Amino acid sequence: MATTAETIRALFTADGFAMMSWLFGLLMKRVAFTLVMLLAIPLNAREIHAHDGHGAEKLGVSITELVNSSKEWNGQALPNYPAGQAEIKVLRIKIPSGVTLPWHYHPVINSAVILKGRLELYTKDGMTKSFGAGEALIEVVNTAHAGKAVGPDDVDLVVFYAGSKGMPTTVLSK
């Protein structure tokens, strides 16, 4: 077995320097890996969702998720987005109380938020669903449906369409 002095002398030979260099490299790789892993771990659960509030929760900003789904209001899976240049359209629509919209369909994915009133939606196969003020919905795509402003108040809603440039957002059907 080598003495401590012999081990130290061996480290200062060419082979010893190579071994020390290799050990130092290994140590640095482990330190770098540990730092990367520590930086990747959030400090607390709130930071995991910090992007949701844009970091403004300290300013009193609050965010309420109204709808988040990969399904339409009738339970069907949403289709893929169409190909081509994306185009977003946002419309504010007012429907007088008692008015029934004609049968139509949307060839693009869209969602809505009811600001006022109550909107009853129905499909030709008899499915019906009603949405009131403060509620959000993901509309049916490529499915003929109609809607009616029910109750004493007019319906006021904002609709967000996500399609491709030049595509219609609503098509009348029979």
C-alpha cells in the first residue's frame, strides 16, 4: 500500500494530472447538473402557475378561468384547428329577448361568454343546453344548431372565433 507522500507524488506525474483533470471534470459536471435541477424546481406551488397571473397578483389582479376543455358543449371532442394562417375574430352579439336564431353551424372553433341574459342552445338531434350571465361555453363545430334568448332580458355575449384567414365563422343551414 502506498504512503500518503507516494500518493501525492503520483498525483504530480503526467498520469496523475490526467486523473486529477478527469476527476475535476466529473465534479464540475455534477455541480452543473445539480444547479440546473435546482433552478428547474419551483420554490413554491404558486410559482408553478405564475404565468396565469402575469406576475400581477401582488397588484390585486385576479384571474377566474371560465372554461377550459377539449370538448364542445354537447360533449363531442373539438376538431383540430384548420390549416393556414391563423385568424382570431371577436364579436359582441346582442339577441333581443324571445328571438330565436336561425339554424346555422360554425366551421371554426369558437367560445363565448354570456354577459347578460340567458341563451338556450339546441341541436337538431334534440340536445339542449342553457347558459346564463357569467357562464362560458365552447360552441359546437360543424354541427347545425340554433339558439334562443329566453327569459325577460336580452342576451349580450362575446364570441371568440379561432380559424384560418378567409374562413367563414358562421354558415346558415336548413
